[in-house]
Amino acid sequence: MPTTTVPARSEIPVEHTWNLTNIYPTPADWEAKLTEVKARLPLSRQFQGRLGEGPDVLAEWLAHFQDLLKDTQRLVMYASLDYSTDTNNQAAAARTAQATTLAATVQAAVSFAEPELMGIGFDVLRAWQQTHPPLAIYAHYFDNLERMSAHVRSAEIEELLGQVEDPFRTAANTHGILTNSEIPFATAHASDASQTFEVTHGALGALLSSPDREVRRTAWESYADGHLAYKNTMANALAAGVKQDVFRARARRYASSLEAALTPPNISTTIFHNLIETFRRNLPTASLLAAAAAGARRANVV
């Protein structure tokens, strides 16, 4: 009985894969940029305590800050995309760990800036922004900083919050490694036993859309049973994530973890609760629509 397997990345036509060379030509180029960004971090500290000297210094800082963030994000993007194509690739995993550690280090290194900007005062910042052309593009940044000012802590606390971000990723990373690399999924099979199918995260959607009910059933059971076999480990990772969210919310003086999650993107918790309540009020309609869609699918299969 033949088994339909998911092809390795090396077997996929190159035009259907990420072209990481658009970010960095080779892993060696990535390493070189990582070293360069690390070497630039001490320059950030040279601005500490000086942002209020005037618009020229502030513009210089913001340009340095933006370049630092841009290069850090490119390093993280390259590493994470490479790692996601094969989570068993240890070299890619190492680069991802280096990149996320760098991101947390950068966050800690620039942590003095926002408390210092708030100390200058938003009236002064806007006056500089309106009269000094290099600062014109930062109007929204200043507005957003003022909106978030109640949740920006002192420079010392901001630095500490930046430093904990790297170890705080451990629970999520553990879950990702478990689900993407180590859970074995049983194969699904056709109703006539003529073929079996490899079950993976990427293949699941197609298998669940199969016109063969037995393929759909065995694929879903394989996927669910694979996760249930590690339910205690997953529950522990989830619990750690919840505790981390509570810590962040309290450290930044939010009323709840929900508020802490929605305030940065400027979404009211009222909108969230209204969405949930609207869904619940329409659950009978949603159920009928789902049943009708399922019936249509069965009719098409027949």
C-alpha cells in the first residue's frame, strides 16, 4: 500500500520556496551582520542622558535607533524563516536562538530612551518635531508614546523587562519544538485501504478536505492523538505562558493580561468583549450555517 509523503524542502521547486538570499546571501553574511549589530550596541549608551539636549541630538538618536531595529529584525527574520523550513536543522536553530537573544539585548540597550523622552515632555517633543524637518516623520511615534506613557516604566525597570524577554520565550519555544519536531503522527488511510497519507501540520488541511471520509477521520484522529499524548507537557508550557503574561501585565500596570495585549495595538477591550458576545448571540445561526455547509460538502461527495 503506497504512502503519500510530504516532500523534503530540497525536493520542492525553488520558485515555491522562500528566497532567503534576498535577505542575506549566505549564513556567513548573516553571522557578519550579527557581529556588526552587537558591536553597535555600545553606541546606544552614548545617547543616554543626552536626548533632551536638543532636536539635533534627538534626530541622531532616532536615526540610530531605527537602523538598529531594522537590522535586528532582518536578522531575526532570516533565522526564523530558515528554521521554520526544517525545525530539525540544528544550525538554523542555533541562529534563531542567537537572533532572539540579540533582540532582547537590543531591547534592554535602548530601554533608557522612552522614559527619557517622556521626561522631556510631549509639548517640547512636538515643538521640535514641527520645527526640525528630520523629526517630522516621528509625529505618530510621539503620539503613540504619549498614549502608552502610563505603562512605560523607569529606565531601570525597562532594561530589566527587556532582559527577561529572552528567557520568557522558553515555554513557547518548548511547545514549538515539541509540536514541530518531536510528535510522531500516525498515517491516515483511504477507505479502501489502497493508500496511506503522511500526516503533518502542512498536510493536515488538505487531508481534512479529502472527499474520502476515512481519510478525513484518520487524519484528524492521528493529529489529535499525537497532541494528546503530550498533553501534560503542553499544559505546563501553556501555564508558563499564562504566568508570563500576568507578570508583564502587572509590571506595566495594566488591569489585566487582556488589556496588556490589546493596548499596544490600540484596540479597546470593549471591542474584544463585543466580538465574543456577538458571536455567542449568533451561535444558533452559526451552527445552522456550519451544518448547511457540511451537508453541501456531503452532497458534493455523493
